[in-house]
Amino acid sequence: MTFTMTKEEYFQLNSFLRNFFAESGKICFTASAMGILVDYFGQQIAKQFDSPNTLVNCWESNRESFLEILIEEAKEKGHVITIGSDEIPIIGDDVINNGIARCPKMPEFGSDKTPVMLRGRVEPLSEA
């Protein structure tokens, strides 16, 4: 099943996640984390959309462009971005000990997930 969203809803989601991660000061994604984010924040995100029943599949078809937006915003602000690989674990203290902090509010990921991690701070865009 393919989920779609309007352009306006995409920007609402973008803003929601950008604000969320700005609070933590860290960004941590796995390859499948975007789908988990939809499940985890689904209710909160849906409430912000004009049509509450809209679900988002920004992860399969648009995940790369979505991550590019976050990376570009961080680069513009001079933040460090670290992208992990399969060799970097994403469970327990290993993550902390390797200097890659997970957002404390993120759900736990199983060890079978393929890590794709970003480290940096993405602050909300100032309202111009």
C-alpha cells in the first residue's frame, strides 16, 4: 500500500521533525527508522495535518531527499554530520561509547536494523 501526502503536509512533517530533533541536539536515523518514526509519531503528526487520516510514506520514495534537506540545513549552520555504516552498532551503550548519541526520545531499534546515522544539530528555520 502506498501512502501519499500533500506538499503542505510534507512541510508540516518536515517542520515537526526538525523542531523535535532540534530539542535533542542530535539526529539519529537508521535505514528503517523513518518508518518507525511514522508509527511512533503517527498520532501526533496526523493531528497536525488538515486531513487526520493521512499517513505518510516519506521514507521509501522520498527518504533520500528528506535526509538531504536535513543534511543541507545542518551544513549551512556549520554542524557536524556523521553518517554511519553497517559496522556501527545502534544498540545500548555501544552507540554512546562510539560517540553517536541517539535522541533520548527515540524508540529502541533492534540489532537487525541497518544503521544510517546522522549526528549534528538541525535548528528550526527562523521565521522570516
